[in-house]
Amino acid sequence: MNINPDDPKLTAYALGELRGKEHEEIERQLEGSDQMRREVEEIANVGAQLSKEFAAEPLPELNYAAQLAVKAKLEPALSTTERASWWSFRFPIRVTPLGFLVILSIVAILAAMMLPALSRAKSKARRISTQDEQRTSMMAKLIGSDSDRNRTSDLNTEAYDHIEDNPFLSPAQNPLSTFSIDVDTASYSNVRRFLNEGRLPPKDAVRIEELINYFPYAYPQPTDEHPFSVTVEVAGCPWNAEHRVARLGLKGKEIAAEKRPPSNLVFLIDVSGSMMPDNKLPLIKRALRLLVEQLTEKDSVAIVVYAGNSGLVLPPTSGDQKQKILSALDRLEAGGSTNGGEGIGQAYATAMRNFIQGGVNRVLLCTDGDFNVGVTSQGELIRLIQDKAKGGVFLSVFGFGMGNYKDSTLEKLADKGNGNYGYIDTLNEARKVFVEQMNGTLITIAKDVKIQVEFNPNQVSAYRLIGYENRLLRKEDFNDDKKDAGEIGAGHTVTALYEIVPSGKAMNLPGVDPLKYQPNPQVPVGGHPSGELMTVKLRYKQPDGDSSQLVEFPIAASQTAYAQASGDFKFAAAVAAFGMVLRESPYKGTATFDAVAELGAEGRGSDASGYRTEFLKLVKEAKALKR
Amino acid sequence: MDRYAGPLTKYAMLITDDLEVARDVVQDTFIRLCDENPVRLDSHLAQWLFTVCRNRALDVQRKEQRMKPLSDVEMNSQASPEPSPAIQAERREAATEALGLMADLPKNQQEAIRLKFQNGLSYLEISKVMNLTVTNVGFLIHTAIKALRQQMQSKPDVAANRMRRTT
């Protein structure tokens, strides 16, 4: 057999990639052909040239702060493995021809599965989405880059009112602050995992609103026709004596256990190889067991697993046949690779077949986040989830034992599926999500809940929303019923804090020049009641509704000092301050871990659940790690 | 980390087309590395890093596309978009050298070339990183080198430059 000069094998030979028989074969042919030898030399030259140029290529560095953060975490890992061996690394396994064939065929199958998704993903159209830009600037800011700090408060009529996360804004230029509620708590459990493992969490893992919302607060039950109550409290700001903090609290209507509507639940469980560790599949089994134990004959449970193949492990089974459900759970074993796309389709199909009109219809996805979408692109997956959410089957996502970085994908899935997203690191956390707050987890009482606050420039010289960076909405979105927003479950509480600079206090906003063509914005237009601090507006839809309802409250300015604030207020402020210190936020003011511990202790109250006591313990751990 | 941060960022940029996004991707990759068992990775480190980096970059890229979904028609008509400013700048810098020429190659060929010649990965490792068969990888690299050779020959100054450098 004669080799063609244009055979990839010749290139492979020139680059030293051939072994054994193939290698010998080419050598034999080269002996007889000068042309071939020149060809090989040329190829090797181009290779050498490329290597040389790559070696001389200027390389980008990570941002300095990011380097430090990663290094601090990486150093222990580095010392245990040998640096020198990394670079001059050859593949150490001698591949037998048979083994090679096996590998080839496996890789070929994988490639065939992946190619459609890959080509879609790669046909790139570079588009800057506002959300990503926001994220980038948030990252830049969190790791200390000042580059876009000055873009802060343009009178921005498109995209978001403010581009950066949480700058102080002037109500003269940005009177409206609009965001979607977020009942997720995953960030808190994730931060707890980091601290319990003896590391400070990466700053980007700290989403302050999820920290604050992890804790229940004693807001009153709704007494009117709305499915939730709204509480607003304004008092002094603990980390800046001149400022004030406004706390907005929502409390979803409680639904007694016996009044829980019949539930049609489909557990969609990732049983891929990576799920083997104790804090993954074994914890999932124990966690779901807690949930199953509360179900009754009104309810039904099905189990779908996904790995290399997906399958219905348990057909819809009545909640009183606990033994049958539990033994199906017990039999699950980890093994195989992940193909989430197919599994999720099957889970939804099962839920649809068993749909309970007027009941709870929900898919509960349990995974470590290695959600390989297989033949389905993530775009299609999101569309499927949105589609099914419209049809009444909601999605809850529970992350187990994963590294932080997949959580944006999971959060997004839950978000699109009108669901909630929890991170379950311990059996205690499972008890909180599946037992104590079971109704909140399962029953959505209002969807697409949006908040818009209008600040009165007579009373407020600047304001800042603490957290909710990835939940900001454009002011126009508030009245747009097509814009998706967060859901609130039975008994859920949602808390948002604003830091407010009262009028008369100097505030150096990175301002813009006075505008020439606007009605002079520096002089507040008279006529509105000057005693009002702000107006809080909420929009929500019934779980099965398509049009939103509006709720509106004016809030009077108050002079309450911090010391007179309620315990819940103090505790929420302590949690916010903790988040800001962890993120090294430029807005943390005088907050330190010590100050957080003090505030938190003042606001702890009776703490029947023990969550707040645990928080204080975490603050101590964080402080010890900071040294 | 010093050793890999630059090459990983360059590699991620091939997919994300944006330096800052690529940096985020690499940072995520290292953070993920902290959670791995170092003993298990040992000799697989380079392969592991590039695999995780690539998947992460694709995730980010997909997410970005989801924000502004394209219809299939649009997708097809945008198969060869304008090179991004970052790529154009890179081209200007290295217009007379092989790396400059490389920017004209299809993305998957560039990926394979970077993995091979910048990072010294073998075909087998590249096939795992890029989720292709070894034969595919061989074909990508072969085609890329062929194209580079042809272009170098068609531009005498490049060829001369190359001769000077290689001797």
C-alpha cells in the first residue's frame, strides 16, 4: 500500500504521534521516496515554527485579585502533586490495538452525540447580552477592577437603569428600582459548605439576597385577598451611621399540611458516575426519603433516572405505598455518564400523563450540576422547561455536593421552570427544604412576582439595592406581563434591603453633567407628599394566571434609630453585612466580621430552628479564616 | 497556575471571543481544580484543565446565545461572522507570522493547533479534550498545517522570516 502525501497519517508521523505498526509502515515508505521525506520535514518545520511562536506569544494574565483568590485555594493542592511532571507530560498508558479500538469507538459515539450541539454552540454570533455584560462588570468589580465604575449612573433609558451591581443611585436620575423576587437559598448553603471545609468562599459565590432569604422572618400572614403580606421597616444603617436601611419583607400565605393540594411529583435523579460520593446520591436518597415520608394517598411519586440511558425506575405510585417508593429509591446506584436532556423529557412526559388539575405538578431534579445536555442543546432544554411551566408542570432543582461553578446553570433552569433552586449539603438542609418548608418548596402561591420601588428625591439623596444583582429588571418590565420573574411558595419569606442616604447628607455620586434638554432634574418637582420616603409597588400573577395584579404602598420617612429596630431587622442587616464583608464590597462601610457577630447576636431572638445560631458560628469561622 | 493561566485563557478566547469572559472561564476552571483530588489528576492535569476550560467556555457561550436566540436561518447565514476586534488585533500584531495566519483557520483547527503546539498535548489527549475521535484530531491538525504551509509559501516574506527563524 502506498501512502498519499496528503494522508493525515503522514502529519501524525511527522509530529511523532504514530506508534507500532503504523509507525514502521510509514518509515518503510519514506525510505523509498525523497518527496515523502521532504513532506515530513516541511510538516515538522511548521510544527516547530508554531511551537516557537506560541512560546514567544504574549499571554494574558488573570486579574491580580483573581490570581490571589485562586492561588490561596490552590496552594495546598499544588504541594501534594509534582509540579515538574505536569508540563512534560506524555500519555502514560500503552494502548493495545484492541483497547485503542474500544476507545475509538467510545469516542466516536460520544462525538456523534455531541456534534449537533457543538456546532450550534460554535456557530458564533457575538452578541453582548445585557445580563452577561452585567455579570462581567460585576465580576470585574468584585475582583477589584475599577475600569467601569464610571459608567454608573447615566440617565439610562434602555437596558437596566443601572449597569453595575448595586451602585448608589440618585433618585433624581433613577427614581425607579425594579427587580424580581428570589426565594433561592442555594448560595447560603454553598457558602456554609466552603466555610465548613475551612475555606473562604469565592466572592462570586456569595449572592447576598440568597443569604438573607435563607432565614425565616416573622412577617405577618396576609389578611387581604393577596397571597402574600408586605412589611416595610426603615431604621438606621449599622455599617454607616449617616445612612438608613429599608427592609422590604414578603410573606407567602401558609398552607396547613392537611390542606396541601394533591401532589404529582416526579423525581428526576442524576445517577451518573460522578454521583457516587456520599454527599451526592446517598444523600439524595436520604433527603427524598424525608419527603416521601410526609406524602399521603392523595399524592403520587414517580422516579426517572438519567445517566448513559435514562429510564423510568418507578411508575407513578400513590403516596401511601411508601415501601414501594422507598425501596425503588434504595435500589438506585451511580454509574454511567450523564444525558440530562433525555431524562428531563421523560420526567416531564411522566408528569404530564399523571397531571392533577388544581394540584401540585412538579419535577424535582437532583444532580451535582454536571448536567450534560447530550443531544439537546441547552437552548432547547430551556425552551422545553419554559413550555412545560406554562402547561402547569413546574421544576425544582436541587444541587448536591457540586463545585460552585455549575450553579448558574441550575439556577437558570429552575428560574425558567417557575421553580426554586436549593443546594443541599447536609441532611439538615434536606430537612429544612423537604420537611419544614415542604409546602413552600412544592406549592407556588404566586408567580412572576416583581418589585418596583420609587424613591422620593425630597427625602432620599441616594439609594442602593443590596444583592439581587442578577434579578434586576428594566423599569418597563415591571408592567410587562410577558417578562418572567420569581415565584413565591407557601409560607416563603422574601426580604430585600435598600441602603438609603437621606437627603441633606453629602453623597458623591459619579455624576453626569447637568442635562440640557430635560426638565431640570435637580429641582424635585413639587406636589407629591414630601413626607413619603418611597412607594413600593408589587406585581404578581396567580399560579395559573396570565395577567398580573398590582399592589402599592407609600412608605413614610421614619427616624427610627438602629437600636430601636426589630430583631429581624437587625439580623437581616447582619446577614447583608456578612455578605458584603465576604465579598469585600466597597459598600461595606464599617462592617467587619466582629461587627456582624455582634449585630447577629442582637437580632438572634428565640431562634427555634437554630439557623441563626449556626450563622453566628459561620461568622466566627470566616473570621478565623480571614487571618 | 502561572504556567497554565495564559495558555488556558488564550484557548478559552477561541471559544468566547472575549478576553474578560475567557478570564472568568479560566478562573472558574481553577476554582473547580481546587475541588479535585490532586492525586487522581496527577499526570492528567493538562488534559483535565483544558477539558474543563473548554466545557465551561462552551457553557458560557451557549448561555450567551440563549439570551438572544437565533432562528436556524439566521444561524446558518451567520456561519462565518466578522472576526471580533480581539481577533483582528491579534492578526495585526502577528500578521507576518504563522500565528497570524492561524487566525484564518476554522475554530476547531485553531483549537487543535493550540493544544498540540502550545501545550504539547498528544492526539489522544486532544481527542478527549475536544470530544472527537483521534482520527478527527489527526485530520484537523493535518488540514491546518497544510493550509498554513500553503499560505506561508504564498507570502514570501513569511517564508523568509520562517527560514531565518528556523535556521
